[in-house]
Amino acid sequence: MPDKHLSTQFDSELNGVSTRVMELGGLVESQIRQAIYALAQFNVEAASQVLQTENRVNAMEVDIDRELSSIIARRQPTARDLRLLMAFSKTTANLERVGDEAAKIARMVRSIIDSGSARALPSSELRVAADLASGLLRKALDAFARLDTATALSILKEDDMIDKEFDGFVRKLITYMMEDPRTISASLDLLFLAKAIERVGDHAKNIAEFIIYVVKGADVRHSPLEQIESTLQSEGR
């Protein structure tokens, strides 16, 4: 991923951190897939496996941050190298939070299974949003590995689809609760799930923004898409 440097050792360190970040991404991806399976099948064992992975994700985040701090202290990188290291750190934090969302989904799935009322609610539509969010995360990680700004921009646009799925699902849940107050408790559980899934999409969007930051040196957080597109069309790096 990183450009070549005069220091072969520095290159090796950057590549080593990049590999670790991608490993964490793969682990978190598997967590999300397992959480979605748990939701789709109302499977307690799958939910438990998600929770068992949580400690490993947390430990990897700490290890990567420690390595990044060491590199910055020893190498005192400038310009693009520093942006890359900062992006590694922020991406790692976002991946750990995706893992947290996967754990939330797993815990809530177990709660819904225990309640025995989830199958009467529109959980299938929630799984559509979950698949979208999972796909967006995978796309963000692939784009980060290549520092692909064109794909990063498409991710920012696609995140709107997840937001629309979330809004539509909330409206449907409100209808269910109004028509049958007995569904309120389980509906609130599903609403909690929907919000966790939406947050996965938000973290994928954040990773896409870090890609643009590394390549263009521009912080595009909270910027309108038109401005981001203009930034990507500019020449500077």
C-alpha cells in the first residue's frame, strides 16, 4: 500500500501495520457476517460466536495502536506518511466499533430469541439492510488496501441507501406497534438492531473518507458530495 521510501525498514513497518489493519478488517467482517446469520436464522450459537470474537478484536486494536505510536515516535514521519499512519489509527478505531455493533446485534438476537416474538415482525427487511452494510464495509476495506479514491466516493454515495432502508424500516415498525401494542417490546429490539446496522454503514463511510484524506490531504468529513467530488478532481496530493 505505502509508497517506497529510502528506508527499507520504514517500508517494512508500514506494510506490517497495513497487514495488521487488513487482518482486523477481515476478523470484523466475519463477525458481521456471523451476526447477520444469527439474525437471519435466529441462531443462538452463531450469536455466541460473535461475542467470543469480541476480545480478540479489542486486543488487536490495542496492538495496532501501540505499533503506530512506536512508528511515529521513532520515524517522525511527515506529510503523506503521517496521514497514512493517522488513517491506519482511525480505521482501526472504526473497525473496533464495527465489532462492537456486531456484538450488540448478537446480544439483541439472543434477547429476541428469548422473547419468542421476533418471527412475527419484519426482520427479513432488516437483513437486507444488514447485507448492504456488510457489503459496504468489505468494499471500504478493499478500497483502503488500494487507496482507491473512486471507490471511496462510491461508498459515500451508497451509504445513503442504508440510511433510506433504516428510515423505511423504522416507519414499518411504528405501524406494527400502533396496530398491535403487544409487539412494542420486540419492535424496540429490532429498532435497536436496525440502528446498529446503520452504524456499520457509517463506519464504512468513515473509512472511505480516510482514503481521500490520505491521497488528497483533505479532510472531507461532513462535506457535501459535490465538494468531495471537486476535491478528487483537483491535482494536489
